[in-house]
Amino acid sequence: MNTQLVECQDCGLRLGLTPLGPGEVAHCPRCAAHLRANGAQDAALALALTGLVLILLANFMPFLSFGMEGQVDQASLVTGAVALYGDGLWPLSVLIVLLTVAAPALKLGATSYVLLAFKRRRPTRILVTLLRWMDELHPWSMIEVYLLGLFVAYVKLTALATVTLGIAVYALGALVVVMAAVDHFINYDELWEEVERKGLAHVPPVRDGVPLARCEVCGLVSADGGAGAHCPRCRARLHRRKPDSIARCWALVIAAAILYIPANVYPFLTVISFGAGAPDTILSGVKHLVESGMWPLALLVFFASITVPVLKIVGLVLLLVTTQRRSAWHLRERTRLYRIIEAVGRWSMIDIFMLSILVALVRLGAIASVAPGVGAISFAAVVVTTMFAAMSFDPRLMWDSAGANR
């Protein structure tokens, strides 16, 4: 039985992996990281094509309508981004379009093209580029986070007036389920191996005694050719470990900590109803939810917008300090902490998406309006910066510094 050399992306352990049977999943025996599972590519293709139809419905069908004192305002999925651009917050506007429209559409489009192209006898080389995009776009496709932000905005709006859900909202909900199913059924390892079988890449055999490196994009373990070397399969730049991982992560963590101060000091939004209202920070917004009796919603916003960013910054500092001190303290638990930090950071965008929906809908002049504050830009910068910080940190360095990968 053929054995494939693999390297755990979280702890750096190298081991031989035999082909898996139906339903089998391989985990790292040292840090319990997911190594491999079988996929169902035909199911993923059908779901990806369905997702493209749903994303069109979500963008072009009626989304939400807001009625108060005889006046009605309607919004589409991108109306919030347009409204923020009109208020001068163009960085926030661009970010929302990228995360809720561009990234999901590109991911589904690339997935559909790649899976269809593999059914051809001789696919073109562009397939390799699109396959790289599919995985790299995953953390930036935030439809499910947007849907939760919509729920928060809906609860807030129903306390003010009448809100009607359009067809696009139901399409968005279905899209969340479909994209989760695509991620479940697709198997990137199988697709990269198919690249070799289709003759789009030639991977030379690994010789004994040659220094090895794991590709950060396709996961191939191949000979480390030194500075400037490229992966023979996907042509990505090859590094044994992420370059300048510790220094880059420290710089981004410090930047996020600095940005977190104005994000909580300056107004996040201002709600005006019949001429009365005052600017709200993130924390004062949570306080108002508590005073209104919306405890579950207050806890959700507090956890996503206040607790998660703080824990991410503190958690990354802990990982950086223990790595630099060459500590062997709870290596497996620290690796698990890294996975949690990398996974939950994107959910802090709930407040930003909620803001875009409120700004888009509540524009009824003197009757009711919502204006964004400068604190929103700082907060969005905190979320994005901490995501980049987690991506730049290489958890294998924790095991290297403790002497586990000699």
C-alpha cells in the first residue's frame, strides 16, 4: 500500500499516511490537528453551482424594508456599503463589499470552474491558480457572519418600527447552508493530487537525507531548495516555516492593541429618533440592549465585539512570549488555543455588518436615522489586523523552539 509523506501544519510532525477508506479521517497523533479526510467532489460541485444562483438572488432580490410613521425605506445587500461610502467611510464600504459579495462569489465561481475543469481530459493551467484562490478566500468569505449581524440589526429595528424580510434574506440563509456544505464535501488534498494526475505539475520523488519543506498552499512536502525556491506542484514560494513569523505577528498584535483604544472610545454609531439620540460606543450599545431587556443579544454583541478581540490579542501575546522563551509548557493546549484564535476572529465583524444594515435602512430624516461613527473604522481595522496576525503566526515554531522537531 502506498504511503504519502505529510507534515502537520500545526506542530510540524512528519509521518507517512496511507490512503484512507470511505468515511475515515486522519488526525495528527501529537497535536490532534486534522490531517486528511475523503471528499465528495461531485456533491461539492452541485452545491457550488447552487450557491452561485443563491448569491445572485441575495444581491438582486428585495432584501429588507423598514416602515415608520407612514414612511418606508428599502435596502439591498449592498445598500449598506453604498450608504457608508456616501457618509465618507469608504474603507468600511469597500471592506463590506469584499467580505459579503466579492469573496463569496469568487470562491463559489472558482470552486465551480475547478471541479468542472477536472472533468475534462486536458484542463488548462489556470485551474492551479483558481485552486489556490479557493482555499485562501475561505476566511474572508463572511456570509454567515453577515447573517448573524442581520439578526442583531433585525432585533434592534423591530423595537423601533415595522421590518419586512425580503426573498434575498431567505436566499442568504440558504447560501450559508450551501457554502458550509461545500466546505464539508470538498477535499483540497484530492484536488491537488488530481493536478499531478492531469499532468499540470511534475513532482519529483523525495530523496533520503534531503532537507524538506511543506508548502503553505497545497501542503506538498518536497525538497527544500533554499531561498527563492517554489513548490513543484502549485508554484507558491516555498519556506520551511513562515518567514519572519514572530516579528510580523508582534507588529500586527501591537497595531491591533493600539487601534482597539479608539475603537472603544470614539462613537460607533448614532441613533436619532424624532430628534432625540446620542452617540453610542460599542460598550454603551451593549448597555442599552441590557436596559431594553435584550439579554441574549447583549451577551452575543459583548462576546463578539469586546471579549473576542481582547482574548485574541492576549492569546497571541501568550503564544508569542512562550515561543520566544522556548517553553514546552502545554504545547498541545497552546496549539489548540491557536486554532481557536484563528477560527473565531472573523465573528467580531458582526457589529460592522449590523451597522451597515442600520445605516442603509434607517434614513427617514427627522423621524429616524442612523449615522456611523469613526469608531467603526478603528474596530474593523482591529478585526482585520488580528486576523492577519493569526495568519502570520506559525504554530510549528512552538514545537520547534521546545525541541520537539529535531
